[in-house]
Amino acid sequence: MNYIATFFKKFQQTALMGLLLGVFGLASCTDTNQVVFSNQKPVVEAFLAPGKPVSLKLTTVTSYAASEDDADSVARPITGQTIKIHVSDGKVFTLKEVSEGMYESAATELVTFGLTYTLDFEYKGLPVSAITSIPTRPTGFALSRNVIYRTQIDLSSGTTGGFRPPSGEDRSPIEATWNNPTSDYHFVAFINTETNPTPITILPAETTQSPFARRFNNEPTTASSSSIMPQTFQYFGKHYAVLYRLNADYAALYKSTGTTTQNISTPPTAITNGLGVFTGVNADTLIVNVYQL
């Protein structure tokens, strides 16, 4: 689906970097028995989707010990790399750097279901590699309802005292279901598609930036259903409901959000001499419309 790559390009910037920030002061051993400190490893962000070119983001990590003024307090793009993707059918994709730290395969080099893809490049004199395949497309995706009615809330005066939730709304959960006989990982994302969406809550005029996200998702699950509350939608209009089937490596990385300063550990990764995620995804899409009461 066309929405897979678009969603994950946005999702990478928030979810994945949120998982990786602040935990890289530790060391680990590579297969070559060389010690590579985590803050010297590249962070790879790549979600391979069928019918799309390979898109890969490459950055440095943020040191746990870094202060705001330190040079390594923010992730920085890694440029000038020669990155190849070896395909199990014998093809080799050479990724081109399209912007700082962003690499893509040619428009004719598309990901195909049923093949495996191996990442291959060198960083700081060590080989960086990973392998993934594309999971099967989800089947049986259904929603208990695809029309939601919300009442617009006007907070433009800046007063919230005595505010009561609007009446007349159906606040029962929306049930998303799908087939999952082998307990694969899935999650559901909702993405507002309007060019200039109308917010359900009108904020005071002095608010310079909307706190409302145009996309949201639940956590990866091995179940065959998920509940979504209608109040989670923050905009009127058309939304894509996208069911993603994931490989287990991404689900493990997502779950590592429990890492804290009291429990510091390197996030799980299937990348040799690197961090982050190089994984395949597949999806099915339905439509949800949010109307104003």
C-alpha cells in the first residue's frame, strides 16, 4: 500500500528515536570479538514494504551521558555511505543518498514479497549487516463501524473550568479484528488524510502549535483484535485505518520503551555492529470517516 512508507517515515522520527535516546553509554561485543561502544554504532531505520523502493535513514546515536551542550546530545545524519541491499533472487540494490542521512534504492528497485533482503555497508571499519523478509499481507481486517460522530469542543476563550464531555456521542469502543492463526505481531494505525483537517477541539488563538496528532496507533500485539476509543480521533474527516503485520524484531524494539535510567540496557536489535531496525512490513487498509454532530 502507498500508505506504508509514508506512515513509517513519520513514525521513525518519533517512535524509534524515542526508543533509542539516552541508553547508548554501554559496550557490547561483536562477532569479530572487537569491543564496539554503542555510541559508536550507526542507527539504522528501514521499513521494507512490498511494491516500494527501499528507504533507509542512517544517524548517529545520542550518548546517555551527554548534556544538552555536548556535540553528541542529538542524533546526526551519517552521510557518504555506500549501502547495498542483497536480494535473495541475486539482485543487488545500491542505495543513493537523496538527502543527508537518507538513502533510497532506484524507483525500479522495488521490494517483493517472498524474497529476503540483506543490508550491507561498512562503518568505522566494521561491517554492518542485517537480514529481513516481508511478512504476508494481513487478512480478514474488519472494523465494527467505520463512521464516527464527534461534537466539536470550543476552548478558544481559554477557559476550561466546569467543562463537561459533550453528550450525544457514541463512546463505545471500535473493535478492529483480523485473522491471526499463527499469533503474528500486528498493530492498527489511524491516519487523517485531509489536506487541512478541522480539529475536533478548537484551541485558544494564542496557541501556536497544535498538540493533536493526525495519526495514532496501538501497541504491537499477537492477538487478533484491538479496541479503539472514538475520543482518540482529534480531527474530522477521512482517515485510513491501516493494519500492519510486523516481524518480531520490530515488536521487540517497540516493547523496549520500558528502559529507564533505573534500568539501563541496550535496546534489542538484529543489526550486526549497528542499532535500530531493518525489517519488513505488510498492511491492509480500510476507511473511517469522522463526522461532526
